[in-house]
Amino acid sequence: MNIVLDAMGGDDAPAATVHGAVWAARDFNLSITLVGQPDLIETELAKHNTSGLDLAIIPASQVIKMDESPSAAVKNKKDSSMVVGLRCLKEGDYDAFVSAGNSGGVLAAAMFGLGRIKGIKRPALSTVFPNDTKYGHSFLLDVGANTDVRPEYLLQFALMGSLYAERVMHIPHPRVGLLSTGEEEDKGNQLVQETTPLLKASHLNFIGNVEGKDIPAGVADVIVTDGFTGNVYVKGVEGAAVLIMEILKREISSRPLARLGALLAMDALKALRTKLDYREFGGGPLLGVNGVVIIAHGRSDAYAVRNAIRVAKEAAQNRILHAIQSGLSEI
């Protein structure tokens, strides 16, 4: 299996991306092709033991920065690591593409370079979300690719999310929920009310509406929403989690007995931190484009990049593209 990595994508690239690639190549026995500026990549590779690893470099002279307009950057920077990497995925013998770069840029480059899976109306950006179930995670989409959607788009998001949860996350017969303002069918906006009949009539394991509080509780395995709502929800939860950890740290530090208690509870606190750590999830798939594309967080360190490459490997191994193509015929 050969994974293409945008070596220049992310706040800490290429140091974090190259380190993550070396780590993943060794841990998962992968061939990894690093796309970007060769002199910078080679400088970073020299810092690691790459003996016995299958690491290649494909040159790309340009970089799409985080603050650039996605569509304009993709159009004007044809030799960017992002555009070149996705071109490799389309034209070469590669299995997946990973980037921690500008997420809008990845979406635009994937749409221009790969196109959509035949029959898919809109791609969806997704994320793995921690919950309190035996599986430990649920799957949320869309989280930013489409701010305005139609009911039939949400039906396709539900199909793609259900297949990903089953094939890659190994959740049998995943429960699909529609994010709304209440559990009752008459709650929610017009989009939610028009989508519900489509999901009820499908073969999916649709359990009805779910509220924001139900997601961490694990009420559903797959949560479907529009990209505007999903993006606001995820960023709100991220902000709340950071706030809680900061307050907890400050309050413990100001109390001697609490510091002692924290010392005794250190293993439990580490386990909590790991469960909530975005780096463990690596990245989220951009579902619906004609290739396996994983988008990692812009602030990904080497460990997050390593896990994003792992996610790409698992998605490719479990033939998620073929599963979506086959599943479309059923709806």
C-alpha cells in the first residue's frame, strides 16, 4: 500500500509531516510518498533513521497556505504539494492521500482533481467524535464542506457515514441519527423535517432525531447534519473541552490537597486526556470524492500525522470507495 502525503501541509510542516511519515512507515509497513519541496523534505528526513523504509519524494515547488482562498489558491498554484499530491492519487499507483493543510484547499483540489463518485451530489467532510460507548467513538458529517444542503444530500451523507462506520470503524449495523433541536419528528427546521422521511424509507438503521447532548452520550453511531451546523458544533465542543481542562488545571494547582488528589488520579487523568485527544483520531475522511482523502487538523504534530496515515490505510484496505459506489444503488 502506498500513501501520498502532502509534506508541506500543516502549521508545523514539513518537520511534523516528515516525522509522522517515518513513524507511520515503520509502524504500519507502508510505502509513503512525500510531496513537496525536496530540499526541505530531505533535511527533515536526515534527522530520522529511515533505514529499511520505503519513502519517496515527488517535487512540488508551491505551498497553499492556511489563510489563502481555497479555490483561488488551487487554481493559481498548480505545482502546490496539495494539487500535485492529489494528481498523483488520480493518475498513479497510490491508495490514499493525506494532508494537514488548508482544509478548504484540499476540498477544492479534490473536487477539481478527482471529481465526485458517480451519483454523489456533494462530498462531505467528516470527523470521529469520542463518546461513552463500547466502541468509544461516533462519526459526524458534514463538518464544513457544505453550508447549504438539500434533503437528498443528507441522505447520501447518511449512507456514506454508515458505510464508513461499519467498514473502517468496525461498528456493526451503525445507528444513524439526524442532528436536530429535539428528538420529536416535528422538531427542527424545514431541512430536518424533509430529510426524516427519506432516512426512514432507506435501508439504513435510522433511529430518528438526536440533540447535541446525545452525541457524546453515544445515542447514535453516525450523526448527519449540514456543514454549517456540524462545523459550529465541533468547534464549540473543542472550545469547551479546552476551557474545562484549563479550569481544572488552574483549580488543582491552587489547592494543595487537590494536587495530591491529582497525583493519585494521574492514570485516570491521562486516560481521559487520551480519549479526548484529537491526535488519536488522526484525521477525517472527505467522503464522496473519487479517491481516499484524509484531512488532518492544521495543528497536527508528528503523532497526529502518523495516525492520519493509519486512517488512510484502513479506509483504503476496507475499500470504502467501492462500498459507497455499491451502496448508492440501494438508495
